[in-house]
Amino acid sequence: MSAVVTPAPPPTPVEPAKETASAERPSPLTHPLVRRLLPLLVAAAVLVPLAIVLWGSGAWPSDLTVDIKTPLDDAYTWVVQNRDTNPVFLYFLLHLSNWADDSVAWVGDLLETLGWLPVIAAAVLLSWRIGGLRSKRGLKLTGVTLAAFAVSGLLGMWEATMETVALMSVAVAVSAVIGALLGLGAGLSDRFERILRPVLDTMQIMPAFAYLLPLVLLFDIGVPSALIATIIYAAPPMARLTALGLRSADQGVMEAAESLGASPVQRLLTARLPLARKEILLGLNQTIMMALSMVTIASVIGAGGLGEEVFRALSTVDVGSALAAGIPIVLLAIWLDRTTAVAGERLGEGAAPAGSSWLHGWRAWTLTAGTGAALGVAGWLVFIPEWPEAWHVDIAQPVNDAVDWFTSHMAEGVPVLGGTRTWADNFTTWVLNPMRDTLTATPWWLLVLLAAVLALLAGGWGAMCTAALAMAGVGVIDVWDNSLDTLSQAIAGVVVTLVLGFAIGVVAARVPLVERVLRPVLDTMQTLPQFIYLIPVVALFNVGRSAAVAAAVLYALPAVVRITTQGLRQVDPATLEAARSMGASTFQQIRQVQVPLARPALMLALNQGVVLVLAMVIVGGFVGSGALGYDVVFGLQKSQLGVGLTAGVAIVLLGLVLDRATQRPGKRSSTR
């Protein structure tokens, strides 16, 4: 049988390969980046020439400015003239001011009446009880507490420390209550949470100094303004974390409670709140840290205490006295941070071990209170209330002598290296001055357009509108040049912070020993209030813009290092192992595997670096940063509300521009 072969059909004509490729190549206009930028570029092509024709292409045109300084100064004058007669002040603000003053004075008088030994005994026993009466953790916490208070007395800062503790106690108590109530509402109501979220965002973006100016207008310089500013500044973390804890409650537990017939109030008290204890305690920890930071800053408006000692010493470049007041602030921060952290750790440990119930629960608290009362009475009878002057240790003069030696040997004239102050001068000459001159010489419309483009690429159209309006707002309120000077310092600080932070974070993520060594250093740096960073930079770099940038880098670096390290460590180990098996070098693993996969964390590190650097550049006004920082400080000290509050608004606007230009929506967070 023979096979029949069917002839093959003739081949179909094929288009030339070149034409096929041309037909399948996508149009450049369909690229997502081009499609996103095209409407903005079209609008710019129409509006920019119009702006050039109407207002030129140089600095911000005077025709587009609005004078808000004069109305603010007029408002200040009216308030001063009517503070004693207007019903709003007489029947509301005056009572609020008196309550704030009396509350802090009552706590301060109580601490002074008790005397130094009962106060130390009470703090030590409380820490011991929180840490555990039979645990090493409790003994360590007791040692930290004893060291914090004892060193404060030895350095001659006992009275100032008690003033700070008194203001802190009232501020933290009120902030915790207000924050918990707001967080309760946001955790139980979606509508209330949507209303509260932008308010908390604004409160956390706004620099600390911006809170002081309107409060000085209403309550004048003194404790009431400092206390209320601290309460406003410290309440948001408690509200956010309380709401987070309530919303994160295990749904299975909540459904079980509902199935048992529990009412909404019973479910809240017996299930939702207990499940949110850790988040609430973390919120209290963050509130305490922010309150301590704000208390030191509020010293410029008469808060007193340790912050005033630091501020007074820095104003005369007395590094030794500033350090003597700064050390107790650091120790107080470490004590409060460790105490709340240990309390949070113990919440998850469960019931007391068998056979030791007498050291737990109400019996332990009774034992602690009884022992504290006995020691307090004994100390009050035997010792004088004030810390003995014979026990003071003067470190100011030795520290100043060491600073003088360093200045004469290391700050200048070092062969080849030149010295730290030479570096500061060169950084100002070759980096800060050119950046400032470039920004001020750039056409105003180009800077607004650049802010819009960066925000559009980072966060979309909403972020673009916010950034463009905020950048334009800086010019409208007539602080364009000073804002660009501050912006140049912020950009320089961010670049240095990111270079150092990413490099250190990569090394820490790859080498566990480096991460373990850095951990206590970063812990300490993150508990330091802002003012404390000014002490070493004044000694190293003298006053000036470089010193302000150096302080900003030190302040922002811990957050960038931590976020970078955490992001790189969270990369899937299997992916890294696959890269190693294919022969990738360490540098290739970092560049081609870890960095791309950790991009969200790195973007968050960038955002936090920007926000923290900008906040600290403003505090640098105390050490010669000039520009907006100087305007805020000048407005506070000279009661020039127009100058100070206008600069504060400009700082908020710059913060919005930098925030929207560096962070994708839905990824914002705070680590400090």
C-alpha cells in the first residue's frame, strides 16, 4: 500500500521583520511615566510663559505676596491690650492659665516638700515593682533609676530636675487622658477616625516651635504656655496608637464575646481594651518621650527646669554647663523609656509563677508602697530636703577646659586634616553657599514646577497639588528667600544623613556584630531631646549653619539607620541564597537583590530623614542657622508674633513639600 503525499500549501507571504517590529513597538506616549507627566507639562507650557510675561523669571514677585505679618502684630497688640478685660480671657483662658500654673506648682511644691531622699526612694521602688521584684530586669531598671536621680543631684541640677519632673507629670497625665479619649473615638468610629486623621497629621508635621507662638500670644510667657504646648505636642502618639490597638483587636475574640451576650460597653472593657494594652502602653511611651522633648524646647518661653539651664548655657557657648544640664535630661529620658518598655514586655508574660503569688498583684504594690513610705519618712526626718551642696560635682570647668584644648589642638590647624572647624567653614563655603545661591537664583516658577513634578512622581495628583500649593504659599507669605536658605540646609543635611545612614544600615544588616554594637548607641541617640544635640556640635564646629546641619544629621541618623537595617534584613533569605548560589558577589547581592526588594523601607527612611532634618535645622536657629530658624527664635524672644508665626507657617509648608515629594501615599509612619 502506497502512501499518498499531499503537497504542502504555498507559503504565506511574510511581512518584513523590520516592519513587524515597528508595528508592535509601543508609542512613547503610552509609557506610564509620560502619561502621568504629560498633563502637567502641557499646563506648564501654557502657564510658565504667562508667568514670565506678567512677573518675570527671578525671585518671587512682590505682586503675588500677602502681608500677614502686620495683621498678626496687630492681633498681638489687641490681645495684650484686652487680656485683662475681654470676657474670653477673663472667664475661660484665665481659668485655664491659672489651672496650668497651679497644677505644676502643686506638684513642684510636693516634690520639694518631700525632699530628695523620699523622691529617689519612691522612684526606685516603683521601677523595681514594674520590672519585677525577683527578676534581674527589675534590678537593672532599679539601677538605671537610681543613677538618673543621683547623677542629677551630684551635678547640682536637683532643683531644675524636679521642676522638669513636675511639668512632665502634669503634661503626660493630661496628654495621656486626651490622647486615650481621642484614640477611643477613632478606634470605635470610622467617621471620627477620618475626621481626626488629618488633624493628627498636621499636629505631627508642624514643628515644635510653631506651637509656642500662638500660645505665647494667648497666655504670655510662662508655665501655662509651656504646659499647654507640651500637651498639644505629646497627645497625638497616644491617640494614634490607642486607635490602632482597638482596631487591631482579634476579631475571633470579639465575636466570641458578642456571642456570649456581652453589651458593647462590656466588650470594650473586657475584650477590646485588654487586647490593646501593649499598643496603649507604647503610645504612653511615645507621649512621654515627646513631652520631655517639648519641655526642653519650651524653656525659651519660660518653662524653667533643665531645658532653661541648657538654653542659658548655649546662649553663652558654655559647653560645660550645658552638658551638666543635658546629662540629667538624657538620664530622665532613658529611665522613662526603659520603665515603659519593661512594663510593656511584662504584659505578655502571663500569670505569676507558682509559689510566688505574694510578690505579685496587690500584695506587691502594698509592699512597695509601705517600704517607700517608711524610707520616705525616715529620709524626711534625718536629711534636709535640698540636695547637700557638699555632694555637688562641678564638671563645667573641666569640660570647658577640655573643649578649649580640643579647640586649640583639633578644631583648627591640624596638619593635612585641617580640623573640625575648618571642615565646617569649607562645608559652608563649598556646599551650603552654592546651594543657597543656586536656589535663590532659580526662577520661582521653576521651583514650584519642580516641587509639583517630584510630588507627582512620588504620590500622584493629590500630592502634586499639595506640594505645588505649599511651595507657592511660601512665596505668598513673603518669606521666599529665607525659606530657600532653610531649604538648602535641609537638602544638604538630608544628603549627608542618607549617605551615612544607608551605608551604616547596609553594614549593620550584613554584619550582626555591627548591629549589636550599634543598638545601644542608637537607643541612646533616639532618646535624646533636640536641644542636647546642639551641645557637641557647638564644641566641634562653633556656631553657624554647618553646626545646625551637623546637629540635624545626628538627630535624623538613628531613624534612617534603623529603618534601612530592618528593611534589608526582611528580604527573603531564600532569595539571597539563590543569588549566592549563582555566584553573585556581596556588592551584587546588595545592589541587585536587597536594595530593590527593600525599596519601600528605603523610601520610608528617606521620608523620615527629610522630616527629622527639617525639624532640627529649625532648632539650629539657636546656634546660628539663620533664615527661618532665626526668625522663629527672634519672634519668640522679642514677642514679634508676625515674624515668628510667619516663619513657623513657612516651616510647615516646606515640611509638606518635602514630605509629599519623598513618600508614596499609604506608607507614612514615624519612628521617633
